Amino acid sequence: MSFLYHTKVKADWIDYNGHMQDAYYGLVFSYAVDAFQDVVGFDAAYRQRTGCTIYLVEEHKYFLKEVKEGDLLEIRIALLAVTEKLFHLHCQMLSGGQEVAISELIEMHVQQKPRPKGVAIPEAIMEQMTAYKLDETAQANIVRRARAMSIKVGGK
């Protein structure tokens, strides 16, 4: 199962070439990942209550096709792997049913005080996240993947 996020390309995201500037692809992916995190339990109430949050550790993007002002975007997010503190997401951006960009990223669950450090993801959130985990067959069928990027399952 994929998490879905929708938005439209805004006029101020358009660059001097007449298509969405590369930085805004990152913004759209970031908004989509934030929405995914809210749904699985890393929402504002959780952050306020626990002092924990999510930090981006690594991200790779592919830019496949240009998009223009007003184009509708759908972002599909799937979980590839999760460990005690880290999770690995694969995000597809589509417009008109065609892939226009891919983002693959690893994030860390972090306790911010007294200084930022990675801490275990709560079991209840882990259970919510696993609903979006792709099985090995589905992962093997992903056409476009970032260069070698992974977390050691069972590792720290």
C-alpha cells in the first residue's frame, strides 16, 4: 500500500525555463513526507508531547520530466525498510499518470534535548508504518532506484 499526497504546481514554483524549478520538487516531496509522518503518528501533538522529531539523513532524487504551472501532482510513498531508529522511503511524483520525479530517502527518529540523538521509534508508530511497507517482490519491481542506499535491518 502506498501513502498518497496531492498538490498543484504553483506559479511561484516556475523558473526562467517555464517549468518547475528543481528546488520545488524537493519542497513537494518534503510536504508529502511530512503528511505521511503525520498519518503514522509523528504529528505535531507527538512532537510536542515527546520532544522527538524526524531528521532527514540522506536523500537522492531523479528528475524525469518537467511539470508546468497548474499541473496536478500525486506523490506515492512506500516504506522500503525500517530499523529501531531509521526508516527508508521511496517516493514517486506523478503528473497525468506519468512519473516525473523520484525521491528516495532515509530518515531518523530523533530526541532533540538535551542534544539531538537518534532514539527508538515507538512500537505503535512502527506498526502504523509497516502498513506502507513494500514486500521484497514489489521492491524488486521498482524500475528507478537511487544508487545503493539502505539501512541494515537489525542494525543500529
